[in-house]
Amino acid sequence: MSEYIIKNGTVYDPKTGVKGEVKDICVKDGKIVEKVSSKAKSLDAKGKSVMAGAVEVHAHVAGPKVNEGRNYRPEDKLFSYKPGGKNTRMSGGFSIPTTFKTGYEYARMGYTTVMEAAMPPLYARHVHEEIKDTPIIDEGAFPVFGNNWFVFEYLKNNEMDNVMAYISWLLKTTRGYAIKIVNPGGSEAWGWGENCNTIHDPVPYFDITPAEIMKGLLTANEKMGLPHSIHVHTNNLGNPGNYETTLDTFKLSQGIKATNKFGREQVLHHTHVQFHSYGGDSWATFESKAKDVMDYVNANKNMTMDLGCVTLDETTTMTADGPFEHHLTTLNHLKWANVDVELETSSGIVPYVYDPNIKVCAIQWAIGLELALYAKDPMRVFVTTDHPNAGPFTRYPRIFKWLMSNASRQEMLKGFKNSDKVIAATDLASLDREITLYELAQMTRAGPAKSLGLESMYGGLAPGMEADVAVYDFDEGKVASPEDIEKAFSSAEYVIKSGTLVVDHGEIVSNGNKRTLWVDAKVPVNSQVERDVQMKFLKYYSVNLNNYEVSDHYVPNPYVIEVDTN
Amino acid sequence: MTKTITDVICPFCGTLCDDLIVTTDDEGKKVVAVDNACAIGAEKFIHSSDHAHRVTRPRKMQDDGTYKEISYNEAIEHTAQILAKAKKPLMYGWSSTSCEAQSVGHEIAELCGAVVDNTAAVCHGTTLIAVQNVGIPSCTLGEVKNRADRIIFWGCNPAHAHPRHMSRYSIFPRGYFTGKGHKQRKIIVVDPRCTDTSSLADIHLQVEQGYDYELLQALRAAVRGQPLAGDVIAGVPKEKVYEAADLLKSGRFGVIFFGMGVTQSLGKDHNIDAAICLTKDLNDYTKFSIVAMRGHYNVTGSGQVLGWQFGFPYSVDLSRGFARYNPGETGSVEILKRQEADAIFVLGSDPGAHFPMQCVKEISRLPSVAIDPHITPTTEICDVHVPVAFVGVEVGGNCYRMDNVPIEARKVVDPPEGMMTDQEFLSAVLKRVQELKSN
Amino acid sequence: MDVVKLTPSKVPELYLESEHISPDVFAGKSSQEIGDLHVHMGNQTYKLSDFFTIEGKGGATAADTKIVITGDAGRVKYIGMKMTGGEIEVLGNTDMYTGAWMAGGKITVRGNSDSFAGIAMTGGELRIEGNARNYIGAAYRGDWRGMQGGTIVIRGNVGSDVGSNMNGGLIDIGGDADVHLATHADGGKIIVRGVAKGRVGGQMVKGDIYVLGGVERMMPSFRCDHEEEAEIDGKKMTFQVFYGDLGERHGKRKGEIIYGKIFVAAAGKPDGQKAGAAKSERRVKLNEKQIAQLAEAFRGAEPTVQEVRTYIFDTFGFDLKPMQVSRLIDAIKR
């Protein structure tokens, strides 16, 4: 296969500890290697920055609610649609891109691995059909477990072996990657129009609390030694004062050590923490509690998080937190789509306009950035927008700009209509830290890869790792204006994915050969769980058990991570 | 000797039952018996095995109106030529085939700058327009089975159109929270006619034909405790309107199922819009959802594939090189009526039977091809008719149920000797179109 | 003002998409450059000069530019799309999207216009002297933000779905309006000088609608509140004022609920042309003579539903649904 040598680039690679040194990177047969032959194709990276391909730890890019979002927002495609080219299909959609656009735009930004944040098991086949139609990037998907009837019953009865057997079965059946928990218990309560707003509110009829659900799944995850930890979106999202629920949630994991063979050190990953860091008790007193949240995160090394930064765009919110979306539509009266999924979860979609002239939106924007600026360990805090909830992923370069340039942040703050109120409710005006390029590499490459249990494959440029490399026309020492940051990271000079050149000066030159990652966790045979599954399908599901599993041809290029849980 | 295959998916209507048991002959060539299906579904399996009456090779219309058999290669050439040459070809149908086949068709459409449209254009497209305006609070059919105690059938007759719907999901099943089955469910049917479905209703609102929108808005006002103008609202006495509103509010989980009675009667998308808004309003008092009774077994799938590939669920105009959408301009009926297309390709549907006559005449005037296992009014007016294997019987593929749940249909018997599948035919056409376009 | 004259020289085989016919695009261009502008027909790209002879050049800016299409443009879509200034005059009909997303300037169509004219308009004036079809001044699909400002004047009748999701501006209809006028409106003002068929102000949150010729069927979710005098074209008229839509949410100002208002003229008289063919539920039935003729035509034969349906369409001009035809065949057999 092809050999490449990326010459004379300034390399930022936390995996090998390279902090802005000029170094050649060699690629052969899809892997990073020490050296290559003279036949290697040379890519000139002089004066440019070189990093591993970025790893997206949480985005809503494939599946039923994403597609419902696309189909119910024709206006999201107006005037921004691009025709196809030599190697590309036509691509459109600003906040909810089509699958082709998703692949192309992530690749153009140098992202090479993306995790679909929430997969409802009954719809897993749909998620995989979309993943199949997303070019270039390797992907995985997280099935949701936090509102699952089997999980409720087993955890309520403290049947750890059974819940582990069920988790193993569901991961295999859905070809899923990790345990995702969204608004635990609350989305089942939503089946009756109710919710769980604290982690101790019991789920109607099932009489288990969100805390018990999360703790139980955390325990199971560590006993099984899965590559990723539990990935949590806790209760009470979006409400003023919810930072207390967030800290209560974090504390469930306190002191617990990770057990696994993948180098993962966290037992809890909390997602889009921005939405969970609110103080005050109403919209009038709404304020940032980013510092309180980060005090805990900084002091407890066994958790990781991603930001969920607001980009101040018109976007579309979509989440498996069904009751939250209903709440949102009562606030902004915009079109609300909802699907409750039998025995498993619920989901909702509502468009949202993050207007910088609205005080609350501006404070939300500030909070996302504050969380990053307060972080002591960039290996445990990752850049996301919970795409598309807080903004489209195509805005990542803009977020990088805000993180790396205090001047750009201060300019934004001064430009807000309610500037004084926003500054009073947040700390951002006094935070002058500027994230360095090396730290950015930790927050977008090495950190996410490690938290996913993939540090031997992705997020680094050590020999033997996947040849996922991005080269940007960016020189940390020669930044004329913050806009240079956004411009450089919007369109990479070169992107290599698994050893194939896929982006050349911002153009897609190959569709690569993307893979779907999933986890096969082997557990001992459990006939109790087998019987329970058969029974529930017979009595309560609306499909037959034999039609539930995702067959192999929906995952044409799988990368299976085997875990021996014994 | 026979073989028995269980968990078979029925490829007929949007109910997409997946519990059929099909018995085939030992060689796996003929369906001998079908269990659990409704009469319509069973018939689809049984008659597919009647190879003596199947068209098994493509046919081309001659100058005297008769048909002559041609080879698949000739059919591929004809199809590729008319699509590649056209300035604005229309590729319609898609509802009775698999997602895999639809996907290949879309590649052809993109290459040819075509309009891609499915049967939602004359059915639930108006529902999709309403969803685009006001969203849709919905749920999977298992939620209905396990929780629902208020069922409304509005403008639909599932007893006839979705025969096993009531027994599998909506009225009779005993679910987790609904152990008493239909005894703990209240049923409201809104239909100007008395039907087999309305005979099961606790309340039958015989709405004045064409005034569902007025009745829906009146129900919304009643739910909000507002006064209504007049003693009779859209054919229904005012007291009955308030009674219905109270019945809806007093349940703990309600579902509205609706069909062509409201999607294609006066107002179309506005009727659905109002019904969705009613559902949304009811969520202020209790839990309510609404589900569209999709007709064809994979029209939903066509909408899904078009959605993730192009961003719109039907009536997608690719002619300018980027996707555009606006039913009223980009829909098949108006395109044919205004003579805006110059070639027509039909697959997996029968516009010749369902479209307005003006459109049917246009189909017969244009260079055309129809891909369909059957002889239909459409195939009889197209230049070339290409028979293909039945999806869900002779070839597998992914399909989406009316509640968007994906279920993989499988093959139970072999197709007749030498017959192609949709996907194979389309792949060959794609290859030829790529050749023609590169010149 | 510089005037550019476009004279249609060839009838397009299909329909032309010509968003480039706009003062904003013509401004600063010579006759030759204007002729070289692209128009599209299906998946093909042509030049404007392939379909029009061009005389004159554009002004320095849009505001200095006037475009006159000296003939029929009934197969031309998107004339004046997104324009911000200047003028367009069409001495004939136009097809869909005339003045769509218009922000300023003035368009006058001497003939009729098709659907989607003036959608999502934010400013300027769109004037149609003949009739217009559906979705005039409406929002684009899915967008809750419809017409924001500007004026649309239709001298004749309009079809359905006019002013959907309207937020501001004025739509003035000289003739009749078909169903679903101002659905989901949240602001704006509409005048119908003829008769409004029905579903006026359905799901309306806010806005004012004046109907001078009466409403054939009012929504049951509007209540008659009071009588009021108001001035239209300098003339004082008495109106019954209806508040609603009571099935919809409404905001408050100073403790008072803000309703959408429909002003129905107390002494309504249709102004101008008679109600155009409003499409509604009309069950077509063959009379006895026609049934007899049909039976004779197919005597002794076993026609398919399709054959009979085609015959009925060709002979009587009726488009019957296949189900109806099927029942007719059964009835004749008996």
C-alpha cells in the first residue's frame, strides 16, 4: 500500500510527547511507521502544524432522530447546498447535514473518527444504514441503556451478572460501542408525561432511581472492563440551578478506579457539561457555575467530560432526553418532534436560535468556554458542541479560535446587547488563559481517544497507530489574527485516513474505506437473561426477537473490539 | 416435503408484520402456505409463486400497441438512454422496494439531474409537510400496545387498510400496563362514513365530509376550555365535541392514528397540522402521541433514505445539481400536469392507476420505463416494462414500518429463473449511465 | 433609470429557471453580459440570449435598473428572486416564485402569476394585475418565519395557502381567496376585497384580516366580539370583528390577550371578478345518458378499470377515481 512522508511539519502529539517540534511523520500500509522508502510520496508541511486525526467523542450524526431532524427542517438546507464533485456526492444541511456532508466536513476539518452519541436499540439498523452512507470517517455508536426495562429490573434486584449479560447481548445485537445513559429514568417517566429531575426521583412503576441506574451501570461497566466508561447525560439538563444535580451525579463515581485493558483511566464520562453547569433559580438569575463544576473535575482524575459549547447559531436540538425537548418547545413554541421507543428510551427535537442578544444564550456561550479555561488537565476535557444541540460541528474551528484567543472572547463579550449582565453572571471576562495548540491536541485527539479506550489506535502519531494524520496551514508563532485560527482549522491542507490521502488542500480526493467500531464483550452463558429476553419480546415488544439483531451486511467493514470479561 | 420459515416480514402495508410463518416446497421455489398474515399479505406471497402467470422478462411496447419480449440488457440500455438523455427526468415510486435498491436509484437520479419522488406525493406527503410546520409528538407501536388507553382513528379504516393493526398494536393486545386489553381502551373514530372500524368505537364522530380542519380546531378550543361558535361544528353537535375533548384529556396515554381521510381531503396538510397541534396541546394535560398510517410497506423507508442522503423526504428535485424541495412545484403530480419532465421512470408503485388522468396521459406520452413484478395500469402505458423479484419474498432488504422502525425483510423463495432484482437492475443501469455521462 | 428590454424569442421546451432576471444581477452589466447570464432548464444550462433578445444595459446599481419583459413569461420561474431594488415589469404572465425572497424594489406583472410568488418577502412591492395561484406571500416549507414586510397586491383572485406564517407586511387581494388564508399567521395585514372561501385565519396567533365580500364559512374557533368602523381606501366601512383562533396560544400585552382579528364587512359585496374555480370536495357523477353511452361503448367486452377510466376522461372530460370507476363497472354489469 501507499507510503507517505509528511515532511518538515511542526508536530503536536501528546501521545509521543512532541510539543511543537519540527519532525517528519511516516505512513505505510495504513499505519504510522518509523521510516519509509524513497518511493514514499512527499507532502510538504513546512511552516504547518501536524497532528493526529481528531476524535469526536459525542455527536448526533446518524439515526432516527437525526433523520427526523433533516426531514422536518427543509429550511435548514436553503441556499447552502453544494453540488457534488469528482469524488463527492451533493451535500447539504447547515445544522443537520446529510450523511455525505457529515463525512466530508469532518474530514475537511481533520476529524477521522466520530462516535454517534445515542442509538436507540430498536432503531439500530437505521443508525448503521446512515453510518454506512457516511464516507471517510470511522464511526461507532452508543446504544442507550439508562431507560431500558431490562436494566431497571436487573439493577433493582441487584443482579449484576444478569445486567452484564444483557449489556453484552445488547452491544452485540446493535453492534454498539459503549454504554450510553441519557436522563436516566426520566425518559421512561416521560412515557407517562413525567420526568426525573433529581437523581433520587424514582421512576414511576419501576421504582428505581437515576442514581441507582447510573451506579449500577458504572459497576457493570468496570466489571466487564469495556473500552469506554459509562457515557452520561444526567438529569435536570438545561434548568437554572442544575449544577447541583450534576455534582451529585459526578460524586456517584468518586473514588472508584477504572478496570480495563485499554488504558482507560476514567469510570465516568459526562457529556455536554455546559448544559449542566447552571446556577440561579430562574432565567432572571441565571448564572455560570462552571467553576464549581470544574473544581470537582480537576480534583477527581477518574472522570472525563466534553464541553457542549454554544456557537450562537440557529441550530436544532435533538436528544434522547424526551421530556427536556417538550419543556423547550413550551419555552420557544417552535416545532417539536418526539418519539417514545418501547422498553428503551424516548427522544425529542426542537429548533433553537441561540441569539447573542439574549442574555441567557450569551451566558451559555460563556459557560462552555469557561469549563475549558478552568480545566487543569486537558487530557480529560474535550471539545464538542453536542452537535447539533449547541451548534453544528462545522463550528469547531470557531470554538478553537475562542479557546486560543482571549482577544476574540473579549470582543464577543463587549459586543453582546446585554454585555454587562452577561459579564456579571459569568467569569469569562476575567479568564485570560489561551489554550495552546498542544493542549488543543490533547482536547481533540489524545484525550478523547484515551477515554474511548482507543489510545493504541487513534489520537496519536506513535508508530503502530492508525495513520490518521491532519496537516493545517497554521503556525502557532505567526498568528496575525484570531481569524487565522478559524480559517486554518476549517479546511486542512492534508488529511490522511488509515493511510489514504482523503483531503488535499480542502478538497476531498478519496472516500477512503471507513470502518464501524463495535464491542464484543464475552460473558458466560446466562440462560436467565436469554429467557427474559425471549419473554419480553413475546409479550411487550412489537417486533420479533429474531428480527431485532443488526445483521452483518449493515456493518460491511466492522472493526470488532473483543473484551473478555472474565 | 416442505420447509417452514418463521419471523417472516410481510411486504405489503405499513404495519409491516414480522411474525409470518411461511411454508415453502422443499426446493425453496414455491410458497405453499402462509400463517398469521392477513388476507392481503398472504395473497402477496401465494400469488408470487404462481410463476405461470408472472411476467418473467422485460417487454417493449411496439408501434401497434402490443408488447414484445426483450432481454434485460436491452431493457437496461433503454432505461439508461432515456434517463441520461433527459433534461429533467422524473423517477417516481420507490415505495414497494428495499432501501438498498432505493439507494442505488438515488445515485442514478443524482447523476442524471432527475426529480426523485415517492408515493407520499399522493398519500402522506401532506403529513410530512405538516410535520415540517409543527413537528410531531409520536411513539413506536409497542408503546401503544403497552400503555395506550385512548385510541383515535381519524380518517382511516384500519379494519380494511391495515387489517392486523388493531390486533397487533392498537386495540386488542395486552401489554405491560394494559393487561385488560381492549376492555381498558376507549376508542374514538372520526369518519363521515360508518365503517367496520367505526363499529368498534365508543364515540363515532361523523364529521361533515371535508371539514375535519374545523372540527380539529374546535377540539383544540374545547380542550382549552374556550367557547365554540355554533351548535353544530362540522356536522358534530357541540356537546359531542366537548365530550370528546374530555374523553381525550381523561386518559393517561392517547394515540391518534390517521390516514387518507384527512391527508388528501380539503386542506390536506392543514388537517394533519391541526391534528398534530391537538396532540401537542393534549400533552399539557396527559400523554398523547400521533402516528401516520403509512400505506406502502416501504414508503417510510424511501423517505428515510432520501432524508439522510439529500435532506428531504420526497419530491426531491436534483436537476440543478443540488437538492431542492417544494411540493407544489417539485411533486410528481404537478410536474406531469405542467409537462415539466421529459422522461419518466417508475419503480415499485402504480401511478397509472392512482394519478389524475392528465398525468396518466403524460406518462404515456413521455419516454418511459416501469419496473414492477406485476402488469399494472402503469406498465401498460410505458414504453418498456421490466419485471423484477418481489422484495420480502424473493429477495431481502431493509424496510421501515409506519413508526419508522427498521425491519429487515428476507428472502423465502427463489425468484423465477433468470429474473433480476431491483437492486441488480438499478446497479446495471447506474453503470451504463456512468458510461454515457462520461462521454 | 436604465431600462433593459427582454423580448421572449423562443418558447422553452420545459420551464426556465431565471433567478438572474433581477435588477441586482443586471446592474453594472452591458447588454452582452446580460445575454451571457445563465438560465437553467432542468439539468441544462443556457444563456439568457438563447431565450430572449436583449436591448439596453443595466444601471449603476439595482435601484437604477428597470427590466421590462415585453411578452409572456408564463414558463419562466424565479423572476426577481431576492431583489433589493429597481423595477421589473412583465407584459404577460409569469410562472412560480415571482419575487420570491424579495427585499426591495418593485415588480409588476400585467398578466397572471403562478404559485409561490413573494414567498418570505421582507420588503418592496409585488403587484400582479391578473390572478395568482397558491402560497402567495407564504413562508418557505418548514420555516416558521413567513412574509416579514413589503406589499403584495393581486388585482384578481388568489388560490389557497396565501399568507401562511405571515409576520408582517401587507397582502391586498382584489378578488376572491381560496381556503387557508393566513394559516399560522403571527402578524401582518391582509385585505380580501372579494369573498374568502373558508379557513380564514386558521391557527392564527396574531394579525389582521379584512374580508369585504364575506367569508363563506368561518372557523368555529373564532368568536364574534364586536362591531367596529374602519377605513379602507379612504372609505369608512362597518365590520364585525372576530377574535381567534381560540384553539391556538396567544400572547398578552398589559394583561390583555392579543388575538388574531378577522374583520368581516357587515354589508359584504364581492368586488370585481366572480369567485374563480375554487377546488374543493366535488364528487363528479355521470348522468344517466352518459352511463348509457358508456355501457354501449363496452358492450360485450371485459374492460379494465384503466380502459374505462380513460374513456370517461376522453369522452366526458371527467377524472374519476379508480375506485369509483370500479363500482361503476359493477353497476353496469348488473
